[in-house]
Amino acid sequence: MPCIEARGLRKAYGNTIALDGVDLKVDEGRILGLIGPNGAGKTTALNAILGLAPYQGELKVLGRDPWTERERLMRDVCFIADVAVLPRWLRVSQALDYVAGVHPRFDRARAEGFLAKTAIKRKSRVRELSKGMVAQLHLALVMAIDARLLVLDEPTLGLDILYRKQFYDTLLNDYFDNSRTIVVTTHQVEEIQHILTDLMFINRGRIVLDCSMEEFESRYTEVMVLPEHAAAARALNPIHERQVFGRSILLFDRADRQQLAALGEVRTPGIADLFVAVMGNQAGAPETATQGAAK
Amino acid sequence: MNTESTGTPGLAPEPRPITATHPMLWSVKRELWENFSITLAPLTVAGLVLFAFLISAMQLADKIRDVLLLDPAKQAAALDKMFGFAAIPIILTSVIVAVFYCLDALHGERRDRSILFWKSLPVSDVTTVLAKVTIPMAVLPLVAFVVAVVMQFVMLVLSSMILMANGVAPGILWTQWPILSQSLVLLYGLVTLALWYAPIYGWMLLVSGWARRATFLWAVLPPVAVAIFEKIAFGTAYFAALMKYRLQGSFKEAFIVDDPHLVSVDLAHLDPVRFLSSTGLWTGLAFAAACIAAAIWLRRYREPL
């Protein structure tokens, strides 16, 4: 059973189409990065998955309809919808008491263990903690819940790089195993590249790229081309070109690496570079470019 | 990636530990953590009443001497004015606190976005909203009761000491104003008041779950508008009378008020049968239930932010 399965997922707010027929399938044990520009439909898609918003189309999360079976689903699904949604009046000890009191799969000792590695005091109120510590606290609570799906919507927005790195390292080392599934959205795509198993780009309510990271690495190639080879490289149909220090960097989809190696320095692109390439093409010629990048 | 322990998709996951939970209990506790001040307000008022009473206690011995001259039927009433009435500011405070609690209960969690945290836990919207209903309906009346009875007891003890110091026997305070039975009267009054005001609390909870801002205005202005509209359009004031009846009717329906000038009450003045058979109570409760159901529906089916 796939963890999340959607077919023809649609959602409109008045005249604005937030989700325009999204099909997606996320298997158990994957870490999916859902990447898209602001207003692309990421949060709408996650809200549908979490049963927070109604939708049209078919959607099953852990085999359940999230809109009608939300309460039951929330025992197996956990989410951090944003940074700083913990109420400011809440004390750390109260947060532990409360979650232990209402969540059948919460392991308080585990949460205490995570907190012991931080500088967070039991007696502090959330309003007294720094933004980074609030994120640590929320993560400690969530990681102590034995959930099967964890959804993270911009969980590190506004945190400094040390907290961001620690956040994802902790998640990967102390939480993730192959029976769990994680879906994460973020604008800091480079920082999560190494933890993802799957990648999905969403733009204007449509999935414009859906591939595993293995596929991503074998499919896309970036070449830093010497000026004398530029014309030859352009003839091979790059999907994107940018200039850095006077040299051209060309991005290819399903190109022959051997052939490219002759033209310059070959490497696997960063997710951000591919994102700019795919979204840039979208902006120029939305309909045709979609065909090119979509799976 | 770790390949040895790959879970086979399609197989049921191994059983995982499930610990017993009490969502309702913890939801009510959660409300008390957030709104701890709702218990402090009646306490503060009790402190003020006690302070004022102490100032007035200088003439207490003279007052009691006057009471002793009255016939026994009026002695109880006179003492009720001294001790029973002291509970009224506490009851009023708890009603005001309840109103403001209700106006914020479902609004605050959306304003500070913490609803996204609460909704990430397996606590149903029914449980959450009902936990919030228990605050004005049960917790606040109980707090008011305890605070008022303790305050009255302290007043009686202080009075007894002052009377003894002035050479007056304090027994009359305890026999003509029996605190045990008078606290039963208070409890009855608080319970009937909470039931009578249930539609007000329900309405305020619904508005707090619906309005994006200015919950107080949304709660108060529509009824006022309806009353003004009725007055201008039809020249009548049925709606205004209905509102007045709702605000003031609890005492009239729940107690026997034989002499409008004698407002002191004791056990003999309770009339639970009339209260329970009054149409006003049941229409009010039906309206409250509808409002609460609508508030639950809104929290469940409207997008949280």
C-alpha cells in the first residue's frame, strides 16, 4: 500500500486554481521533497493530505480518506505545518504532559531524551525560547511520536543555518527508518538534497517533475563549458543555460555524459539549479515545457 | 540507504505500543493552563470584597445590635444583605470572565496559528470544543462557588471575632445565616445561571470560531441591530424583550420572589420545578446546542487559517 496516493487532485479558491489535477504516489519509507515557488500549491496539497482542507479527486493517505477519516488518521500522521505554531503561553513541561495525555503513540522518555541534548529548560514558556529552540522543541515532540507519515511544511523557515542543519540531521539520524515516510517542503532546497529519496516539483497547481533521487542523478547533467565549446554544447539541446564568471553552465536532461565530458567539466546539478531551469522554462512557454519536464 | 531492514510495502506494520489517553481531561487542563487568570479574577474580587468589608466592620457591632432588635423573620434577610450579597460581585465577575473567555476560545488559536499544532494531534474537534464549553458551564461556576463560600466563611469568622471583642454574642450570625444551607442556595443559583446563560456562551463560542477579527463586535452588534430594525420597521420590541428576559430571567425563573423588595433568599425560595419546566430554559439550551454544533462543524470543516 502506498503511503500517499492521489489521482486528479483538484482545488480551486474562487477563480484561482490551486491544484490542477495532481497525480502522485509516495511509497512507504521514502523522503519526498515537494518543491515549488510561492503560491504553487504546495501547502494546498499538504492541507489536502492532512485532512485540513476539502478537495476534488481521489486521495488516500495510509489507505484512508483524509477528509472524512481525519481523526483516525491523525494517530498515524504527524505534521509541522510551519515554524512557530506552538502556542506562546505553553510551558515545555506542559507540552510534554499534553501530548503524552492525548497521543497513544507518544513516547515521553524519547522526547525527554531529545530535549536533554538541547538547552531547552522544562519550565520555560515557548515565548521565552528562541525561534530555533521552538523548532527543536516541536521536532522533539514530533519525533517521539511513532507516526507512519510525517509532513513538514517549511519547518525551518527563518532559522539560522546551524539550526537548519541540525534539524535535518536529527531527523535523518534519530527518526527516519524505512517504515516511516516523510514529506517536506522548503525553499532551502540545497540543504535537503542529501536527505531526499524522491523529488517533486510543483508549479501552478501541477506536478512538473516527479523522480527518485537516483533517477535525478542519472538523468540530469550539468556541464561547465569552455567558451570554444559553447556552440557545440548548445547544439545538444540543453534545458537551461546560465553564465557564471564568464563561463556557460548548461544543464542537460538525459544526455550522454561521455559526449558532454569532452565539452567541459561535468557534474550532477543541484536541485536549486534544476528548479530554476524547469521553472524558468515554465514561465517562458508553460504548456510545452511542462511536457518536456513532466514524467 | 539501509537495505537489510527494508519494510515490505503492503504488509501490515508490526504492532506498535499504544498508551491509554484521556483527550477530554487533557483538553480541559490545557484550557486552564492557557487561561489561568480566569481563576485569579474571582479571587481578586473576593480579596477586594473582604477588604471593603473590613473597613465597614468598624460599625459591625452597632449594625448587629440593630439586627437583634428586628423580628426573627427579618433578621435572616438583614444578614443575607451583609453576607449573601457579598457573593454577587464574584458571580458577576465569573460571568464577565466567561463571556470574554468564550469570545477568545476558538479565535485565539487561529490568531496565533496554534490551531495547526492542536490539529496535528489526535484530538477530535468535538472533544476540543466541548472542553472549551466546560469552562463557562462548569469550571467557572465551580471556581466562583468555592471562592465565594470561602470568602463568606472568612467574613463570618472575622465578624464573630469583632462582635466578641465588642461584647456581643456572635451566635446569631451562624444561626440566622446558616452558611451550609446558604451555600447550597448559592450553588443552585450558579448552576441555574450557567444553564440559563448557556445560549449566550454558545453564541459567543460560535462567533469566536467564525469571526476573523473583532469577535466582541460580531457577538454584540447583530442582536442590537435586530432589535433596532424591529423597532423601526414594526414599532415593536419583542426581540429586545427577549434579550432582556435572557439576561435577567434566571433569578425570576429559578427562585420564588414573593416580595420584590425582599431579594434575600434561603432554601425555601428555591423553585427547581418551575425552573426546569420553563420554556425559556429549554429554548435557550436548544439554541446553545445548535451554536456548539455549528462551532464544532466550523472547526472541523473550515480551513484552519
